[in-house]
Amino acid sequence: MSADPVTATEAQAIDWIVRQRAPDFDDWDGFADWLAEAPGHAEIYDALASLDVDLAALPPTGWTLSCFPVKIERASAGWIRAVALIDGAPVSHTD
């Protein structure tokens, strides 16, 4: 069974994020070509890369990771909303 197009694109975006961490990464032309293949590539890459960037803002200790599953009707699995709860930080609610 093959992955749906969004899942496949997410996997490719994660691959680019991981590869770009390597000090000797030099395939910027390949990355630019992948971004240009489809309009959704850049959007998915940016969303996943922003998660990676946000992790660097967390303190080394003093926080708890909570994962809230998103239920999908008639599905056996779904994604999660990952939230870092920082000790002593005020709780804000967004709708």
C-alpha cells in the first residue's frame, strides 16, 4: 500500500530537514528543484521546519512534552498536537 501524497511529501520534507543539518550538505540545487516541483512542497517544508526551530527555544530543563491526539472519524490513526508545558509559565488559551 503506497502512502498518500501528503504523507509522502511530509516524509520528503523531513528528509530535507535532516539532510540540511549535516555540515557537508551541499545539495541546495536539489532542494530548490524539490520545492519547485509542487506548490505544496514549500508549505509543508516550512511547517515542519518551524517545528524544528521552535524546539531550540525550549530551555534545557523545566518543561514537559504533552501530545494531544486529533481524532479523525472512521480512521485508525491521526496526527498529534505536540505542546511543551514550561514549568511556571502562565497558561494561555487560544481558540
